[in-house]
Amino acid sequence: MLPATNTQVLLKTRPHGVPQAEHFEVVQAPMPTLAAGEFLVRNHFLSVEPAMRGWVNAAANYADPVPLGGVMRSFAAGEVVASRHPGYAEGDRVMGLLGWQHYAVSDGTGIRRKVLERDLPLSLSLGVLGINGVTAYFALREVGEPKAGETVVVSTAAGSVGSAVGQIARAMGCRTVGIAGGPVKTALCVEAFGYDAAIDYKNEDLAAALARHCPQGVDVYYDNTSGPITDAVVQHINRKARIVICGTASVASWEPWPTGPRVERHLLNKAARMQGFLVWDYEHRYEEAVAQLAAWVRDGSLRYREEILDGIEAAPDAIAGLYRGDNLGKRLIRLV
């Protein structure tokens, strides 16, 4: 029996920088009805991504901003509970852009995939077997192009993307050095995710630590932060180094355009490459990555950590919490 109302989180006001709880509101809306060619999903897990900051700000981004009064855009994973679509049946598990809400109607647009890994938790489809793991897999392998024996440095190394990057790089025969904030997260990097070394950027001299842990220089830098961490790492890159730009978490706003040290001379002198990565460019190969990542999870060679918040009421502050560094692992909201 379906409820009469659908709980949703709406974008109430437009933030400048990191969205806070006050920018959202939790509302009760009428339950949607199905037209021909549509199906109804009961969301079980909602994802919280650093990229969601860009989805709600007015500044130009790779996606149109969430409209004011609209359901907050997010990936979610759930189960089809009613269907008038020939391609989706009741009981199918799906993951896609279903929004911060208990129930979502879809015609298939925005659905990333049917979740077929019934032996693994559904929540993984939003983390290590979802956009985070797929990003780590393709950005490192296709843009970073690591080779056995090289040194790979990863910022936000204990996060949902960074932790996977480090483990994949280790599997490819690389030396891995993670950068994270605080002793708990640096310990996770080494003890849980197998990094050869980890640097606490909040409590260590970053330049000195990089020199100590990367005595042969840096061949691949997987950049999730931009800002001062990247400025420090770039000074240690080797000739023909590859820098993967996956995130800019340390920059609160890109309006006005931020200033800082220039990297061009280092790139020129080292004949190095810096390239941005968007996972949407690899949508046609998504299943390839998920199949390999799932195999690694099953055999224990790819470890993950989840941080689960219970109840949709936790959603409004969830993005801000990421940028405060509150989370340990992939942040999810479990709907109860």
C-alpha cells in the first residue's frame, strides 16, 4: 500500500559557495501518478556528492543548476514498486538521478543502470560500484595512465573516490601516497585502503612530507581539491607527469576568479599534462567498470567504507558536512 504523500527535499534559496541546511526545505507532496511508459521507484538510499555544490550554485557548470523550488538533484538507489514501462518491472533495482525524495517517477531518463549485483548491498551502487568507483577507475586508468613502479599521489585519499584510486593504483604496481585531513583519515588511508604512506595536510608541513614520501618525485597526481594542496604537489612532479583534475573541493567559490600560484612553468619545464575528467564522458563504458569493480569487491581486493545517515531529515545539512570533513567514507542517506 503506497502512502498518500511523498517526502521531498527542495532547494529553497540559491547558495553562494557550499550549500547549508537553510538553503533546503523538507516538504510533503502528493504521491505522483504514472502515465504510460513510466514507473515508480521507492528510493532506499540517497547519495551525497561534493559535486552537488556545483549543481545548486548559479555559476556556470557542466549541468544546469537545480531550479529554486525543485527537488534536489541527486543519485539514488531503490526498487521499482509500480510500472507502466515495458523495460522495467516491479522488483527491479535501479540507480540514477532520482532526487532527494522517497518516491520518484521515471520514464527511464536519468536511470544510470539496473543494479544486477544481488549478492552485494544496494548501497554500493551509489559508491564503489557507482559514480565514485567508476570515476576512480576511468580517471586514473584513462587520464592518469599509471605504470608499474611509478608514484601516484591522491588528495582526499580517504574519500569515496580517493580510496578507490589508491587501491586501483596499488593493484597496477604503483607506489601510492595519500593526502587527507587529520590523523583518523590518514590512518584509514594506510590501514584500510593500503596506501604506502599518508600525509596529514592539516598537521604536517606538506612540502616536507611530499619530499620525504615521494623521494623519486610524483608521476601521477589525482587531484580532488585544487588550491594549496595542488600547489604543493605540482612542485614535485616528474617529467611527463600526468595530473588528473577530478574535483576542486578546496575552492569555496569560482566567482570572482580565484588567484594563486601559477602551474604553467612547472608543466612546461616537465612536459607534464594536466587534464580534467568528467565521468559522463564514459557512460558508454559504465558496465565495464562496474563489472571489474564488483569482482574486486567480491574477492576482497577493493575495500570501501560507508557513512550512513538515517532519515531524509538528515539531507539538508549533508553536503555542508562533506565540506566540513565530517564524514568517514561514502556519505549516504538511508530512507526509513
